[in-house]
Amino acid sequence: MAKSIPMQILTDAQLADLVSRSSLLEGEVSKPKVLLDADGYIYKFFYQPSRKLSSRTLFPPFKQFVKNSQTLSKRNVQTVSVCDTMTAQDKRFDAIRYQAIEGHDFREHLKQSDHSAISMIVDIMAELHHQGVFFRAIHLGNILHQPNGDYALIDISDCWFSFGQLNAFKRARNLAHLMNYHSDKSYFSHYGNDRFLNEYAIKSKLSKTSFWFIRAYVRHKGVKL
Ligand SMILES: Nc1ncnc2c1ncn2[C@@H]1O[C@H](COP(=O)(O)OP(=O)(O)OP(=O)(O)O)[C@@H](O)[C@H]1O
Ligand SMILES: [Mg+2]
């Protein structure tokens, strides 16, 4: 069972103080989404949905984040480790605190390096799928590249885990999402969509049928092969 972390109250005065001594990574000063404080901690905020009845009310994303972080670690996938969970006095948001990981997201990393660096993504996808990890929010902005060459996942509220490896359908959905993502698709086409999938198939030791299915699915979703 997931380890639960006690919930603290973050008052509006504490929030204002936190914002004043942090860099805003995402969102606005009046409604921060991601903050980085001077001690190297990240605060990620999850605002309540405007609709009263929403799946996010029943399964709050911050709780999913904490649970997924623990499951990913158990499956030897590097990710953030949540140290605190907080809620606003008026409950308008929940927040989590975790240590920032050194490095840049892969989108930034690819801008600064050769496009062939995307071959690392082949290995990462094969590894995640082998570990039975279906990371729905997969895109190059949610994978960090660390200076030692390791990777780590961030933004992990939306994951699903299988008992064994992922099946061909889940692999195909995940690859189609990654290769079609508006900010990233040019990196894949530059590298070669076919080349990327061929290398993934070899790395994952896919059967001919699975590879055929994945190619057909990904093409059906608009990836040019
Ligand atoms: N653990 C971390 N270490 C280093 N940088 C991080 C970490 N977590 C987040 N960041 C930085 O903050 C940015 C935004 O974080 P994150 O992806 O969690 O939020 P988001 O993309 O705004 O969320 P959402 O996708 O839910 O809208 C990342 O692209 C990354 O640059
Ligand atoms: Mg993100």
C-alpha cells in the first residue's frame, strides 16, 4: 500500500512568502503551478476543478502523483520523491514539495545537443514498457536528462501500471502520443520515425506481429512512416 504523507495547511501568508523567495517555473504569481525555492525544492500546485463532480475530485492528482512516485521507484524508474503534501486553507489547491533533480528536460537537452540524442528516448521507452509503465503524459518536457546521462520522469500524476510488460496496444498508444506531441514531433521526424520505431522494436525484442500492430496503429494516429 502507498505510504501516506501527512498533509499540512499552507496559509495565504505562507504562500505569498514562498512565492516571494522562489522562481516561478510555470503559472502566474497570483496562481503558481510550479515554483523552485532557493533550497532546491520544487512546489507543484494542483487546483480544484471548477466542476463539482469530476474524476479529479474522486482521485485527486496530487495523491496519484505520490502513489505513482512510489510505484515507479519500486520498478527502478527514477523520478521525484515527494517530501510534503499541502493544502490551501480554503481548499482551492493541493500542493506537493519535492527535491529538484539536476538537469534539463529532454526538449531543452535536444536544443543544445545533436538530434541523434533522441536515441536515448528509444532506450527509455523500451525500458518503461518493459517495466510495465504506461506514462500517459509522456512528452519530451516530462523527461529530465541528468548530467550523468541518467533520466528521470516528472509530472507523473497520470500513470498506469501492468503486472508484466506492457502489451502491444498500450505500447502503440504511448508511442503514438510521444511521436505526435505538437512540440516534439519535428525531433522524431528529423531522426526518422521509421528509424525510431525500428530501434525501439529491436531494443524491446518485439515479435513481428506486435511490431506490425504498433506500426499500423502509430500510422493510423497520423505519424508519417
Ligand atoms: N524534479 C524536478 N527537477 C528539475 N526540474 C523540474 C522538476 N520538476 C519540474 N521541473 C521543471 O518544471 C517544469 C514544469 O514542471 P511540470 O512538468 O511538473 O509541470 P507542468 O508541465 O506545468 O505541469 P502540467 O503538465 O500538469 O501542466 C519542467 O519542465 C521542469 O523544467
Ligand atoms: Mg510537464
